[in-house]
Amino acid sequence: MRITIIFLVFLLISGKGFSQKKIEQEKRIKKQEVPELALEWLEDSFEGRKKVRWYLEISDQGISYEAKFPWNEKFHSVEFDSLGNIQDVEVEIQQQELEKDTESNILSFLQSEYSEFRIQRIQRQYSGNADDLEDFFDEGELERLTIRFEIEYIAKDRSGNQAFWEGLFDQNGNLISKREVEIRIMDNLIF
């Protein structure tokens, strides 16, 4: 199993220079397989949360662990590196929750790049050091955090080609990066 994971990471990283595609695979794992550091941070930051699902994620960025759960009526996704250090927290939001200027900048970008587009999901992304992130989710303190927006959308370019994209925008709605998302088809269909 460990050799398979190392081989997959090598393949994903070696192909990184040839494409700007987001390629990732998630595998549901048990809590016991997660680094202790990640478990402790999550417990301190989101006391009383329930129904946490853990995933091992293998991508072109490497190996990480992700906790997904509902909290305060929002879906949360918390990503940790392979050692259990916090990377970021993403909170799913609705388009109308964006600041008007931020929304306007994002929509202006999409309209200028594509003939058609449909936003599938918006997540507010919080990143910073572990203590500052914990203070925000535990006590509401927003100091020293970076806020970005990760937007997944389906778009058709001017020549009619359609693709699924992930765009990362800053707090003001300016594009930081975008990657085409490669959707992996399941090997076994379940009926």
C-alpha cells in the first residue's frame, strides 16, 4: 500500500510541469490513520463538532489529510499536510454571501474569459498559522489571517470547448490562479 501511494505521488508530481490540471484522488480513512497533531488541532478549534469524515488526499501537491464536517450550518473542510500541520480551512458559502465588489470582480473575470459559465461551488478559504486559525474558529478573532475564495465552475471558452475549473481569488475577487479539474471516472460502477 505504501509503495503504491509513493508511486502515485511520484507520477502526479512528475506530470506537474506538463499541465495546469488539478488531479487528485481522495480515499476515505479512519480517524486512527490521521496524524495526532491534526486530531488535536481540530478538537481544540471546533469543540463539539460531530460527524467528521476523514480523507487521505493524493494530488499533484503531495499527500494531505482532510476533515469534512458541518459546523454552524455550514460545510467545512480542513486540510492538513502529511505530518498533521494545518494548511487551510474552507467554508462553503453561497454567492450572495460575497461582498458586492468581490462578486463583481469575480464575475467580470469569468465573463471576460468564457462565453458561458456556471458556478458550482464557492468556498471561503482561511489560511495562516495554526494558533491564529484556532483563535478565529474558537473565538472569532480574524487577525493575521489570509482570506481567499476557491470557486469551482464549469465554463465554455470562445471556441466552444467546455471544462471544469477551479479558480483561486483573493479577498477582493482578483484571480490568483486557475486550474482545470480532471474528473476521475470510477473503475467500478455501482448500480
